[in-house]
Amino acid sequence: MRDENPIRYDPDRGVWDVFRYDDVKRVVREYELFSSSTNFQPGDDVAGGQDANLSAEKNESESGLFGEMLVKTDPPKHDRIRSVVAEHFQADALQSYRPRVETIANELVDDLKRGRVDLVDAFSYPLPVDVIAGVIGVPREERATFKRWSDALTDVASEPGDGDDLTQPEVMMQMGEYFQKRLADRRESPRDDLLSAIATAGDAESALSDREAVSLCIILLIAGNITTTNLLTNAVWSFHEHGILDDVQTGAVPLRPAVEEVLRYRSPLHSVDRVARRDIELGGETIEAGDYVVAWLGSANRDGRHFDSPDEFDPTRRPNDHLAFGQGIHYCLGAPLAHLEADIGFSALFDRFEITDVDTNDLQRSPSGVYGLEELVVTLA
Ligand code: HEM
């Protein structure tokens, strides 16, 4: 597609697909041209032009709390919401989470046993859920509930009514009620956690509405879970596949750039969506106002126009300016946290165990829309 059809309209899905690095970067960055609000309709910009999320609010009953999600908002609303938590996710602030993340990683590793283990179930899944629960300030014991919520929201393969699966509206309602209660508690008696920061944010003008505050908690809880799970699993899978797992475990191949290469080579989030705010010329095509656009990050990250030997896994690749965390104003808020989890999680694991084998027979894709594996059985010694 990159060579032959880099920008194409797919009539079956009713969307434009964009495949090349430079084009994907433009679509993702240029928020004045491409709205993140998937309820955006042409004309929303015209009336006063202050808040481009008008349709999201108009369609509130349909989109529910999703319409309020940070990642689905445009400036100025986006900037107002993001500023409430931005500093808590910057690299400096994250250093204060280090001991908490180390404790969580060590506890998980304590529970591992030698022999064959599903890495997803035992390590890659619980680590990010526990970490974000700790950072937000919700008790660890409620992890099982979060897992159910997270699964129900990301499991595109499950149909409503499957077993005891919750439907997405049910999950949103349960999470909404849950966080509303917790935020009310923190307003009464603030603590040193993110819930308190959100509950007590700003002055009267910049304060978050109840719905915005609840949505922010929800996106923080779900955005970093399945993505980081797949990063951790894809890392072990890729290191094994490319014969460097031993060297990564001993430290002969440095972890940080190797993880960066995993983000490029097997990007957990393959695509992000936008809506054209006006008619836009892109690569000789005219995308019309109101059209949906899918920017393929996973494809951009393998574009030979930008990366040398794009299909080679090079754990020391430099520079490695992949788009796995997006670009511009929506650049992943949790990117430093995801890196911290990979650093600390793998250090804890490799300190105590050696992965001597990885079973790559019959690998199954994760049922979520995120790119990774449903399970990865490894042998721990
Ligand atoms: C390897 C792990 C992760 C990957 C690949 C990833 C990927 C992304 C991408 C591509 C975006 C941009 C979406 C867009 O432009 O439409 C994004 C945004 C976001 N991510 Fe992550 N993410 C990861 C981990 C996390 C973690 C751990 C958190 C924890 C809080 C998080 C929270 C967010 C939030 C809140 C946004 C929205 C930012 C905004 O709209 O301003 N992510 N992420």
C-alpha cells in the first residue's frame, strides 16, 4: 500500500487510509486540519470557533463518556484537560513513582515459578494494571475489576452477551460510578495521588466538569494497560526471534534502545483516527471535510522512505523517530511511564530469572485491537 496506494479511500469502511511516514505524521500532528473528535462535523469550527467538540456534546447520549476522552478532544478543551495531569507524567515526576513501580514489579516476580509460564498472564498483563492503579491512587485489590473493565473495552472480538462479558456501555457506567465516588472522597480529603489532583484541579474557569474528570480517570486507567502489555510481550518475542534475548538479559545489548526498536518494529497501536476539518489535499488526493482518516502508525514505522532497512530489527537503531506514541499535542501522555515500566519490569525479571526458551509454535494474535499476542509461553530458569 505504501508503494502503490499510499492514500486510498476504502468505500467499504467509508474511510481514508494513510500509509507513508510523512503523510501519517502530518495527519497525526496537524490538529487544525484533522480533528481527533470522531463526532466532528463540518461546520463545528464555524460557530465562534472556540471549541471544536460541539458535536461530541450534541451527541452526548450516543457517545457517552467516550466523547469527553482526552484523546478524542481538540484544543482548547484538549489543552485544558491535559494540563491537569501533564506534569504528573513528565520524566522528572515519574522518578518519584520509581520505588512504587519497583515494589510492584518485584512482587510479581516473587510469584513466578521456574518452568513454562505464560508471560502475558504472569507478567505483561498485571504489571501495567497494577502500576497505573497505584499511580492514580486506587487500591491494588481492585485489580480484578479493572482487568474486567479493560478487557471489555478493548476486546473487539467479544460479542455482547458472551459469557459474563460486560458490554461497553455497562463498563462505562460502572467505571463512571466508581470514579465519581472516589473523586468525591478526594475532594473531601485530598491525598498525594492523581485522583486528588484531578478532583481538586484548577480554578472555577479551568476546573474540569464532573464528566471530564471521570473521563480523564477512565482514559488513564485504560490507555496504558493493553498497550504496555503488548509492548512487554512483543519485546520478549522480538528479542527471541532476532537472537538477542540472551544479550539483552545479560546487559550486553542495552535494553532502552532495544525497547524503542520494538515500538517501531511491532507497534502496539497500529493506527489512530481523525476527521478532516476541511477539504485537504494530501498526496494528490482530496480528502473532503467530514471524511474519516485512519493514520497507520504501524505502516509509517516500516516506511523505507524514512527508515534504513525498515524490516530489519536493529536494537541499536539511531535515530529511531518512530510514531508508535503518536506526535504533536496528543503525543502519548504515558510514554515515559511505559518506558519506566519496561526498564523496571525487565530488570526485576532478568535479575531473578533467565528466559531460556520462548515457544513460538501456534502464536495467536491478541483479541484486542492492539497488536500483540494472546499468550507467549516462555521457559524460566
Ligand atoms: C507502549 C505503550 C503505549 C503506546 C504504544 C501508546 C500509544 C499512544 C498513542 C499512539 C497515542 C496518540 C493517540 C492519538 O494521537 O490519537 C497515545 C495517547 C495517549 N496515551 Fe498512550 N500509549 C502507551 C502507553 C500509555 C500509558 C502507560 C498511559 C498511561 C497513562 C497512556 C496514556 C495515554 C493518554 C492519556 C493519551 C492521550 C493523550 C492526548 O490526547 O493528549 N499511554 N498513546
